[in-house]
Amino acid sequence: MGVFPDAAFLEQLHLDPSIEYIEPNQVYKSTFVVPHHSHIKQRRGNKEPSPDWGLARINQRQRGELETYEYDPSSGTGVNIYVLDTGVYTDHQDFEGRAKHSANFVEHEKDGDMGGHGTHVAGKIAGKTYGVAKNATIHSVKILNQNGDGLTSSLIRGLTHVIEKAQSGKSIINLSLSGPKSESIDDIVEHVVKDYGIPVFVSAGNAGKDACDFAPSSNPNVFSVGASDIADNVPSYSNYGPCVRLYAPGSHIVSTYYRSEDDVKAMDGTSMSTPHVVGIAANLMSRYDFKEPQELYDMLISSSTTNALKFSAGHEEDGNANMLAYNTFF
């Protein structure tokens, strides 16, 4: 990776037979929809609010009342989740000290979360109240700025960092972001999954288009997740198509936020769907030994709830997998 001084120099590089390819340092964005809801302050000392509808829905085969759900407080024990995002507010009380800063690849920003997206994602994965895998460990790898934007180079550096730090067989990567297709991203993702055995979960994206047209959701080595709403509809913002392996709750999802130790917020997007599935994956990984990521992917698909989703008109025959995430091992 490098910065090239002018077009003539770049042309000379194109003529060099030792260089496989050259591509721009593109921008990737967090995949949340601008929320319509204000953040919610959890009062200290009061009874905790009921978990949001998403936690209840992934415990049900048929949608019923969404006020209660079952969970194992030890779920995710021994599993390390690398959240490549805007950073994580590690002092939030819902993490109980299980969230750690691992690396920062964003220039001119401090290590913590200055935008809230990464904290929200991490809380849905492993928060005590709002998370799916309530005893997993979060490792924050900051690759997106406070606006949710990050470069190809930052994503590559973040994934390389995980390769250097992660324990194979007990580590998972969450990428709640989307952007243009990239050969360099495809290469590093394949390296992470196939050579190092680390499963990579990504959001399908919020363009309302075919996820196969974006990265990293188009990569065959990742597990791409689309969004569903409280009525089991696939919302119009969610990307879809054959590259999406599973859908999970993504609209009006309440999770941890970054403004104080007890702050929470409702957000929308496939960014919120992906951590539901990562939490389920962490539950499975804490109970089973998987020889390769594909075994984990297969178990998530085989345990999913089929034919529960309703797609937007015109998208029913777009090669969609009508599969909703199910937390069968809670």
C-alpha cells in the first residue's frame, strides 16, 4: 500500500510485471440507518429494562410475544470477538470489564468510540443485558472514524492485526460495514478465513440492493447477514440476494451506546443484524470445537428458522435464503 505522486508514476507501476494489481484506497462505511429514535438513558438502581425484541425473536421458531426470552449467562465463555468498527466504549457497565481496546488504525482519533456505532455492535454481541453471548470477550479494533467511514488500508491493517493476535478456533471477527468491491479485501479475507481459521461475519449492507455487488459481503468466505424487522419483514434498506446467508433482527435494535456508562440507544441497519448472529456463533463456539469456519457457518444455517421472512415485492425470486437466525443453544 502506498500513496503515488502522479499519474505517470502510477502508469509505470502498471507496466511492472511483478505487481499483480493496483486499486484505489476506497471508503467503507458502517451499515446503520440514521435512527429515528433518541438515545435511552438506563436509570441506575432501577429494574433493568426488558431486552429488546431481537433477543426474544431469535429464541423463537414462530413469532410470538416478544417481552421475554431465555439465555445462559455463561454463553460465549472463552470466545474472543474482534469488533472492527468505530471503537468501543469499554467502560460501559454492560460489558462488565470484558471489553478491551486492541488497536487503533484511525488517524487523529483517540482509541475509544467517538461515534457510538462500535459500542452498539459490541453490546449486542456480548453485553450483559443487551447481548446474545453474555460472557464473551470483546476486542476493539478501531478502523472506522466517528462518522463510520474507513479506508481499504485501515480494514487490511485491522484484519492483519487480528491474524497476529487471535486464537484460532476461539475467535470471531465482526465487520458491520460495507463498500465497493475490492480485490485486496477479498485476498486478506480469504487469508484470514482459510489460512488462519477465523470466521468472518459481515453485514449485507443498507442499499436495498444485491449484496453480491458490495464488499466484503460478496466474498464467498464470509458469512453475510441481512436485516429483518419485528414483523419478520426484510426491510427495504437491507441488501439481499444469494450472497446473504442468513437474516437477523436489524430494525429498532436497542443496545449499548457511548455517551455514559449506562447509555443505550435504538438503531436500525444490517450493522445491528450481524452481531445477533455473531453472538449465536460465539455460543456455539464456546460449546463445540470447529475444525474450520465453514463448519460453524453450516451449523448456523442448519439451525435457522426457514420460511419465516417476507421479502419486498419484486425481490421474492432473487435467490434469497429465507432463513432467520435462531439461538438454538442458549
